[in-house]
Amino acid sequence: MMMKPEEVAARLRAGECLYLAGDEKLLAQLPQGNWIGGTIPYFMDEAGGCFSRELIFVQQQMPQVSGVSIRSYGVDQLSQIVADSPEHGFTVLIIPGMSQAHLRYGQHAPEFPGLFMKQIIGWIAGIDLADLGKAAPKVFNGATGEVLGEGAVALHATLPEDKFACIGILNLFKQGDGDALRFEDEGFTVGACTVNGAPDNFAQYLTRNKIDTRLPLVANYHGEMINVSVKSIDAASGKVELYAPVFRSVEYRFAQPVADYEQAFARQIPEGLVNPEFSCNCILNYLYSQLEGKKTGTLTGPVTFGEIAYQLLNQTLVYLKIYDA
């Protein structure tokens, strides 16, 4: 829900454990307590998509959680997040967008030992798009009062034995039937590629074929569709900037178009999914699908510069639900 800073502060002083998202100046007013937060002014509220620099989006931790540990991590400590994540529980992770930590986690998290054996979910903090180049995303460790432009903050939550946490990914995009693309370089910046096995330059390919880059590249990871979104094209240098990394061993195709986001989303929401522990949606979905004032079922949360469900994702909605064992 959207709340005024003074209301959030009162809940923190009452001992509630919260996941917060909002403008930097609002989060900076809050007292220390059991909370983590990140900067963003875009949200999916119960009334629909909205923009606010005066209110904080609040997700309250469920009472089923039996123990909480909040920690900050430097860029070189990101793999430790997996080791610190509880065997029986979950971790909510926030990383500042456009930071070295964002790049490092996106490119190397799949290599972290045990990553896919833990329930690690979260988001990439952002800023008002009008402030690009003038401000930087931040993350907040409410337990210590730290404000980080680099690194990450994580809330590790332990669950009792009769509960378990499960991460869900809602991705409206499927691979289209167009060209098969592979990349010579791994990472967020690519140039050389192959198109149906023939060498090409990705920037030239996109320009030549007038590709609609509002649609992401989609890889099929054993039945799970994983998106990589295009950020910018520099035809002069032949380089393309991405919002998530590509990997050499993976085949990508551009996604099929989605005719009606709201209807497609409603069809994907699992029956009975209400009040998850945490959820968030991508800024590109918000922009390209014009979600301001529109709902994404019963799922609410920050609108992010990237989603984390184990690894870094794009143009998805992710959620974590606590179930009875």
C-alpha cells in the first residue's frame, strides 16, 4: 500500500518488518528498524499503476517469519548473499540500478554456488526517468541506517518448519518464430552475433530489420522463458546496450507481441494467488504496456529497473508466496 512517511515511521517504531520503495528523500527520513528499501517513484498499487514522489510503497512481512537478519554487501561480497540466505526461508535483495553491483550480479549470479537452491527474490532500485544522468539509485539498510549507491542490501528471513517459501515468475513473453540469435560476447554490451548461424553485427541487424525493441530477447531455459531487454543501439560503434546480460551458450529469439497486457496478465496469475510476501514488476512493462492506472490482478509492488528471481530478469513480474508445508 502507499503510505505517508510519518505513517511508515510509526509502523517501524511499533516493530513491524517492512519492504519499502520510494523517493530517496522520503526513505532518508525513516528511523532505523527492521526494514530494507530502494529508490523508485513508480508503483503498482491496489488502484493501479501510479507515480509518486510523496508516498512510500509498503509491503509488510508476514507473521509466519520466525527470524530476520538484515545485511549490506559490497560489490565483491555478492556471492556471500547465497551463503547467508537461510536453508529454510527466503531472502529479499535490493541492488541499486546502473551500479557495478547491478552489472556484477547480473553477469555472475548464475555462477554463485547454490544460487538456485535458495529462495532469493528482489529488485533493482531506480529513479524518476526524468532524472536520468542527474541522480543515482540508492538502497537502504534500515537496521543500520546505511544508504548505498554501490553494493546491495538483503533481508534474510527464516521460516518455521511448517511453512515454506516459493518464488514465481510471470512472464507474458514467449519466443517468436523469427531468427535465432547467439552472441560472441557475454554481458550487458554486445556487438558481434550470429543470425541463424551466420556472422552479423547485432546493432546493424536491429537497424536493418527495424526490430521493435520494446519486445525483449527471450531464451528458453528448459521451459522457463527468460527475457533480456534492449536499452540502446549505437549504430556508429556497432554496440548494443542491454538491461540484462546475454550468455554465449544460449540461443535467443525476439518475443512474440502481446496484444493486451492486462488480459494476458490476468490469464497467467495462478488461481488463489493473493497477498504474496513480496512482488514487483518491470519499468519496461509499465512504460511499454502503459500500465499507469491499470491493474496487474491483485499483485502490487514497486516498478523496478530489473527483477531478481535467483538471477537478474527483465520485463517480468516476480513474487514470493509463503505456503503451509
